[in-house]
Amino acid sequence: YTTLKSGVLSLKTQARGSIARLRREKAVPTMQKIYRRFSACDHLLADEDAATIIQCAFRRHTLVNQYGYLRNSVVLVQAICRGRKARRETAIQRAHIRVLQRAGRRLVAKIEVRRHILLSATSLRRTQSSAAVQIQQMWRGYMANVDFMLLILATIKVQSFARMHFVSIKYRRFLKDVVCVQTHFRGRRARRDIATQRTSIHILQRF
């Protein structure tokens, strides 16, 4: 009985161990499948989030581009309208200015004509005499300037001729001194040669 009991217990333990092993072997792939499903779900959610983020960014980019294009077109239209309005205003202002300038010139011309008509003969004579005096003064000043320039040129020429004369005199004196030195040197040399010749002749005569 004891041997049978021990055998039965050993068989039970072996059966339980094999059952536990089988359960463990089955549990591992099930856990792997569950983890893979969970990771696949996470990836799907991440992909969906990335897709939504990309779509949002692309839509924002397209909207920003459209807004920029619309803004630039609006600014261009406003600039064209303002330029056209400014050109119209400037043209109107120029027309008014031309009219005012013509009226002012006419008024000034009338005033000048009246002033010339009201001027008497004495005033004309006075102006003519003053103009003649000014012309004479200018002519005299011009002639004085011309005379002064001629005098300066003449003095420069006289100075140049005087300097040339003094230089030529100095050069002649220098040539005379050089010639004198050369003559003294040549004479001394000739006298020395003659003295040597005489001494040589006396020596020869002695022998």
C-alpha cells in the first residue's frame, strides 16, 4: 500500500509538473501575442497621431500660403489704388499751380510794365551814368591787372637774365682759375723735366 501510495503520489507530482510546464509553454506565446497586439495598437495610435499632425501642419501651411497670397494681392491692389489717387491729386495740384503761376507772372509783368512806364528820364540817366561809371571802374581795374601782370613777367625775365649773367661770369672766372692752375702745374712739370735732363747731361759730360 505504501509503495502504491508513493507511486501514485509520484505520478501525481509528475502529472502536475507536466501540466504546469504545458501551461507555462502555452502562456508564453499567449503573452507574446498580447504584447504584440498591444505594441501594434500603440504603433497604430502613434501612426494615426502622426498622420493627424502632418495633416494639420500641411493644412496650416496651405492656409498660411493662401493668407500670404491674399494679403500680398490686397496690398498690391491698395498700392495701385493709392498710386492712382495720388497721381490724380498731383495732376490736379499741378494744374492749379500752373494756373496760379500764369496769373502771378501776368501780374508781375503788368507791375514791371507800369514801373518802367512810371520811371522818369532822370532816373534813366542816373542808372545809365552809374552803369557807365561801373563799366569804367571795371575797365580800369582790368587794365591795371594787365599792367601788373606784364610788370611781373618783365621782372621775372630781368631776374632770369641777371642770374644767367652772374652764372656766366662765375663760370668764366672758374675757367680762368682752372687754366691758371693747369699752366702752373704744366710749367712746374716742364721745369722738373728740364732739370732732370740737365742733371743727366752733366753726368754724361763728366764721363
